[in-house]
Amino acid sequence: MIIWRGWGILGLFVTLAGVFGTLAVVHVLLGTSESASALGGGIGFLLAGVANFFLGRWLNIIRPAQNAEDFRNQLRADLWERVANDVFQMAPGAPEPSSEAEAAQQIEQVVAGESRNAERAGRNIHTFFFIPLQWLGALECIAGLVFSFYSPFAS
């Protein structure tokens, strides 16, 4: 049973494409010996690992941070619009801010409170076998190095 969350299935597709694509090229160039296959598999895992690392980093770290920043900016814009229309309250029943500086301080408090979990909620949700894609890529790089260094000793 294959288990993934989010776009974690892309880790499998990237790995299969990297390994079998590199194996095909190596078999054409070096033949089908066991050492050539080990070298091709190792290089394929290494390339797939690098691709999965950067894909996972973008999906699990960079994009959630960008989405959280977009959320904060949109919330600030909405709250400043409320201040401009004299309908902003920091909490129900709280008085309106008396100055623009007080409004800015209250807006930042509201934004901090509302967006505290926005970035954390989007991090590391793209997994394959419960492993975030960027760490799957790191494991594949290690496996690729092992296979590549093993290839001269293959029969």
C-alpha cells in the first residue's frame, strides 16, 4: 500500500523517471553489465534525490511561507480598509483606535494572532510514506552515492 499526502506522489514519479531514464542512457552508452546498471541506478537515484529535495523544499517550505505572507498582507489591507471606514474594532466591544499609530499597533496584534498558525499549517504536508519530500530526496541522494560507489565492485 502506497501512502502519500498532498503532492507526495510526485516523489515516486520523479524517482522512477530519474532512475529509469538514467538507466536507459547508461545502457546505451556503457552496455548492460552489472557495474553499468549499478552506476546508472546510482546516478539516477542521485539526480532524482536532488530533484525531489528541491521539489519538496518548494512545496513544503517556500510556498507555505509565501502563502502565509500573502494571507498577512491581505488581512492587513482588509483591516486598514475597516480603519478608513471607521468600523475597525480590535475585539467586539473594544473602542475604536484614537490615532493612526494606535490603529497600526492594533492591526499588527490582530494580524499576528490570526496568522500564527497559517505558515505552520502548510508546512510538510506533501509526504510519501510519511516522509516529507525534501527528506525523501536527501535519502535518495545518499542511496545514489552508495550505488555509484558500489558500481566498480559489481561483477
